[in-house]
Amino acid sequence: MKNYEDMLKDGLKNVPKTTVATTRFEAPRAKSMIQGNKTIITNIFEVANKLRREPKHLIKFLSLELATSYDVKDNKVFYIGNFTPDHVNKKIDSYIKAYVLCKECDRPDTKLVNEGDRNLIKCEACGAKYHIKKV
């Protein structure tokens, strides 16, 4: 008959070394390229659609974060300046944190609403509502 410590060692051998946390939300990545003195994002409308946000809102946010002007042509956004794909995607991650994910339950099931002169995020999963900065 095995003692407690031997049974515990046997049990611990069967426990996986690492666990994998999975979520259904995966942050979309922008496809961007530098051409001359401009950075072109070719899939900005797809990114906004995956985030369930108006493309205009995301485009304006990126313009403010990158501190530059932009132009939209043929479903592409042209930002003045050279920004690496990594830099652009970090800004999109900032957008997701500020305007997509719920601060209470961390889910992406949110929508932007206006109540009077207040801009809010309303979570459709947990019901939380909170004030956000206007873009």
C-alpha cells in the first residue's frame, strides 16, 4: 500500500505542466506598409469590422495617436509618416483596451453609445457602463 506522499507524486505526474488559456477574442492585426513618406494600412475596414466599431472612429483614433493626418482612398488609409507595422498594431491594441474591451469583465461584447453629451461603453455581457474619452 502506497503512502500519501507516493500517491501525491504519482498524481502530480499526471497533471499537465502548463495550461493554455483560450479566449474567443483575438486582436486583429493591421496590414501596413511604408511607401515613401506614407504608411498605408490596407485592411483598416476589416480590423474595424472585427472590433465591431465604425472605421471612422478607429481611423481618427490612430491619426491622433500617431500625431499625423490621413487620407482614405480605395478602402485604404494613408497616414503621413513612417510607422512600422509593430507600432501601428500597438496603437490598435491601445484602441482595443480603451474602446472595445469591458473594464469589468474584459470581454469584447461592447458597444459605444451616446447618452446626452456623454460617450459611454456599454457591455452586452455583464451590463457595465462607463464613460470614455471622445475621439
